[in-house]
Amino acid sequence: MIFDFLTIFLLGGLLVLAFYTVLRFLGKFPGRTIDDVTPYLRPTDMATFEAILGPAEEVNFKLRLSPEEFRQMQRKRVHLLRECLLRMSHNAMVLIEWGNMEWTGTHTEQKRILGHELVQAAVELRLYSLLALAKLKIWIILQPFFSVSSLRGMRTVAGIDPVRAYNRVKLAAESLGLIYGLQFQQELVNRL
């Protein structure tokens, strides 16, 4: 009886996973080209991101606010950090798709090399953002039971420094964007 229940549960889980995978594959952007990069990037405010993760702002809030006010402020900061991470994750995915097209779909060696560098950098940033989002989601779910005392622990996740990873992505995107002209490169940099 229990074995049958476990088997049905496992098969049901596999079916849901397969269905989810098919939906994700069907919803994938069809071949991201140069024209499909800047319109889809979401502006990311790295100064805000760094301030949230930096110790100065947090210590300032701890000293100025009552424990209850600090708890509320941390809750808002967690949600703002989540928004920054969602944007970073989305942008990394857009750049991975573009980098893959340049890496595999061109015959120019320079585009291939720069596309490969962009993919590597964007995958690292995407990995950080997805892991950090998972950690934040757990914090948000468990918030009624405990409060987040410090966000500095998000400064590195799985050994990845997000500011360094973001700068690496930005530099790789700038280098690849320059091939398409200064105007495109500036547009790209302004969106990142």
C-alpha cells in the first residue's frame, strides 16, 4: 500500500517536472539576435544593490531604529534585494541567449570568443542570482518565525561575489557590443 502510494507520488512528480520542462522549452525566446538584446534588458541599480549588501546602511538602521522598526526596514530591504536579483537574473538570461547565438552562430572568430566570454560571465551571475533568490524566498517564507538580522551574508553565495560577477558580465557585453558599433554599445551599457 505505501509502496504504491510512493510510486504514484514519484511518477506524478516526474510528470509535473516533464510538463514544466516542455512548457519552458516551448516558451523559450526564438534565437536572440543583436536586435533582441537592449529592448529586453531591465535596468539594474548596482549602487542600491551594493548599499543593501553593505554593512554601513544596515548598521545605521540598527543604531537609529527600534528593534521593531529595524525588523520592518529589513523586511523592505529583503524585498528590494529580491527585486534587484530578479532583474540581474533576467538580464543574465538575455545575455546568455545572445552570447550563445554569437558563440555558435557566427563565423567570425572574434565574435565567437567574445560570445563565449559573455556566456561564461552571465552564467556565473545567473547562478548567483538564482541561488540568492532561493535563499531570500526561504527567508521571506520563514519571516513570521524569525527576522533577518543581516543581509551581509548575501555578499557571496556559493563563493560567487555578485558585484565582481556583474562587472565581468558588463565588461564582456561591452566588448561584444562594440563589434556592432559605439551607439549599440552605449545603448547596451545604459540598460545594464
